[in-house]
Amino acid sequence: MKEMGLRSVLKRKFVVTTDSNHHYLIAENELNRGFYSLKLGVKWVSDITYIRVNDDWSYLTTIIDLADREIIEWSLSEDMTTQNTVILD
């Protein structure tokens, strides 16, 4: 392997990025795991997915209506700033 210039690829160790020990306000759990709705536009949920593109990360933010599970809106950004991940109409 050394003669051919080959080397193993090591996975990076998992790094915890969430700090739950803070004094910031915590939002109420409005849904309380009630992920079903019969009326459109009543319950929307959102999530951010990390997508690796070459050596960089992109962030896909989606908003989904729980009544029909359709994507209401989405945003793809190069960083996770509020300006690029919050969708306002």
C-alpha cells in the first residue's frame, strides 16, 4: 500500500453539537407528539438536513403540512444562519 500511495480512510469521531445546559428560553411543545391532522394548514413541521457536497456542507430546510405530508416550502443554503434557514412569506 505504501509503495502505491494508498492509505486507509478513518471515520471521524462523533462530536456532540447540542448544548442543553443553558439559560435560554425553551419553546413549548405545541404538538405533544400529535403528528396527525385532518385540516390543511393547521399543523406544519420543519427540519434541517445536512447534505455533504464534496468537502462542504449544504443545509436543506423543509416545511411539511402534517395533513397531507406535502412539502409546503424548502430552502437550500450553504450555512445554518437564521437568515438562510427560516422561511418567511
